[in-house]
Amino acid sequence: MVASPQRDEEELTGGGVNHVVRIGATVRRPTGRWTPAVHALLDHLAAVGFTGAPASHGFDSEGREILDFLPGQVSDHPLPDYARSDGTLRAVGVLLRDYHDATVGFAAPADADWYFSPQSPAEVICHGDIAPYNCVFRDGHPVAFIDFDTVHPGPRIWDVAYAAYRFVPLADPRREDGIPPVEEQARRLRLFADAYRLGDTDREALIDTASARLDHLIGHMQDQADAGNEAFAAHLARGDDLLYRADAEHIARHRAVFQTALTA
């Protein structure tokens, strides 16, 4: 399906990588080799009744993908109070579990290509970037995820650990005002794991997986910058990789505290 171009484009900001615009009730975004697989997944989610994702509507005459515009607020730093609440943390855990469960029956196209390489075991289709900036809030409540470019097959914990890093957050309190102390992070981590109904095996793996996710993110940023991606080069220039390294060291330094909170 190809739609005609329209005027009155409203640029949507916040992502920092793609140029995204709104036209009426739709969003128009650049495409990539992964887009057919993403649209197949979004069609599946709509078919099974999962409402926490935009529907896809093909492409416009400029080659951009057409997705539903999901009304609400998308939060980024500094996060509003509602995005940092225990209620939001629990709701994101529930929404992520519902999303993962909705992907279990998805039959990917035989020629599916993915932004990120699949991870083993391929239990679900991971979103790949669950974070406040990819979460739509309405009346202070998280209702949907957006930006499905990075979806790929993988284990549940691959997504859960990264979402915990972003929403708890599992960040070094010394690097920024407003980051909760370690004991509060541990409490919130348990709250999130319980809301997702995380199993015992995954609770044992969460902390190491969070560190692995940050290593993966840093490597991806460097690879993209080396390939000439100006957005990722800008991220490195402002020192984002150093912040992620500091957070990875923080997670490793307090591993025992976090592990006890998850499994006690």
C-alpha cells in the first residue's frame, strides 16, 4: 500500500537518530532492511489483540513507513515524576510481559532481516530498546511502546534487563542528580521483576545480562559511528559511551545487593 504525500508535517523530536514526522493520525518514519519484518510483527500484534503498539499501514510515496500516531506523552530526561513512580515501574513490567507473550506465536517471514542479530534462545521477539523515550504515557500511565525498529528474536531476559536498566534505573547515582541510591534501586528492581513475573532462572541472569546489554549498546554505537552514522557519532562525541561504561561498572560493583533483592 502506498499513500500520497500530504502537507502539514509536524516533526516529532526526542529519538535523536531518525527524522520522524506526524501527519494527521499517522507517523512517517525512514525505513531499513528490517522494516518488512517489523511490519509483519506489528500486523501479528494487531491480529492477536495487543494494543500496546502502533499498527502499520504500508509506505507513502516518499518511501517512508506509515504507522499509527499514538496520542499521549513520551518522556525523556529529565523524567517527570509520573515516569519515575512505582506505579509506572509495575505497569511497564506488566506491559512488557504482555508484549512478549503476544509475540510467542509470531511466525517470522522466511527472509526476515533484523536490525540486531537474533539472540539465543529465541523465546520471544525482543523490542530491543524498552525505555521511557519509547513508551507512551496517558494520564501518567504507560500504555504502549513505540519505535520497533530494533525488534529481533531473543530471550525474554535480554529485554527485561535493559528495561530494568532504563526504568529502575540501574545507573550510578554519582553521575547525575535524581538517580536513586543503590538500596532504592534494589527495591525497585525487585518490584519490576515481580511485575513482569520473572522466573527464577532469569532472576539469576538479570544482573549479568544488564551488563552485557550495556556492552552490546556501546559496541553498536561505535560500529555505527565508524560506518559514518552521524547521529551515533554525535552520541559518542558527547560521551554517552562513557556514561554507559560507568553504569556497567556500577551494576558490577553492587551485583550482590541487586542479586539479593531479586532472589531473597
